[in-house]
Amino acid sequence: MKSIEISARTVAEAVELALAQLGKDRDEVAIAVLESGEGGEEALVRVTVVDDEDDEAAAMSASAPTFTGDVPALARRILEDLLERLDIHGYVTAVLSRVPSQRGEPEETITLHVEGADEEAMGLLIGRRGETLRSLQFMINLLVSRQVQKWPQIVVDVGNYRQRRQESLEGLARRMAERVRQSGRPITLEPMAAYERRIVHLALRGDSSVYTESSGEGENRKIVIYPAKQQG
């Protein structure tokens, strides 16, 4: 089966470019999202031409009618079903928010909040430094995308972990920026997930004394904070 990998500003744009290059329609391919394009990073997708005889399941999924119902409710049900299969008791709420994109167009984000009395189970869902939570979020996005025929923006938060992590990263960003100002030398932070890098970028966006850039590839991608006088 022919397969190509394409990067673009968003998942949707990458998919469209891949389809044009392959000369195929949406229902003739299987799509794997390798990078979701969070935090200003480019999205990366792998698009594979599907032969109905070789991949009956993918063909059935592709031929399913486009979902036109309540996407937040669908996402909540999928997560609740997954938690039930894992024998984890959690209460899920879905919150839909719309914020302007870099192009000024509104972007919808669905946040699924998971709360539970069993702290150990909630900790297992989060995993070490949020690794399990990121995998869970990717899985939910993938499962929902198969029904709505597009890649949604779904964030999964367990026990308010993401809010606490955001506050921690914003504090780290400000402390490291102060060190850069005092030393006049750049500082490289530890590798972070795309959404965490976005938090750091945004935390320092209004600080004219420093600027940030991402470097590295894949899981080793990290942020470098530079003093503004070195820019350009």
C-alpha cells in the first residue's frame, strides 16, 4: 500500500495536501496523525492508500456517514465507555470553548474533565509526567475523528492535572526568563510535549526582554529561551 507523510500548519491542511499528492479521496485512505500541530508546531500526518480487500475495517469506517450530532457529547460517551472498560470509576464533563486562531477564525476546543474519588486510579490515568494522559487524549481524538470524519481538538484533563501543570510551567518560564535576563545567555529547557511548549511560548510572549524557539525532533523537542538582544 502506498503511504506518504505530509506536514502542514494544521492536520486538516496536511491531509488535504496528501490527498492532492496521492490523487485520492478521503474514503480511499487511512489517516494517522503523528503530530497534532499544537502550540504553533506543524502538524504531521501519514496517509495510506487503502485497498478494500486488504483493510475491510478501514473501508467500513471510511464509508460511514459523517456524524452531524453533538460532538462534545460523543467525546464524553467515548471516554466514559473507555473508563468503564478499564474498570475506572470517573465522572466526565465536557466543556466546549471557542477562541480565535492565529488567522482570526474561531477554533473549537472540547475539554473533557475527569474527576474520581480513587486518587490512585486518577494517578494511573495521568501517568509519569502526564504521558498516559497524553496517550489517552490522542486515543480519544482518534476515536472521535473516525465518526466525525475530521480531526477534533479534544483536551482530556484528569483531576485538574493540566491546570496545575500549566501553572507550574508558567512559573518555570518566568524564572528561567529572569535567569536569561541576568546572565545574557540562552537557557534550554527539558523536552516537553507540544501543548506544554505552547504554554511556555505563551507565558513569555509578552516579555520583550526574551524570546523563545523550539529545537530538536519528536519527543526530544524542547524550548530555548534567548535574550532579546541576540535576536536577528
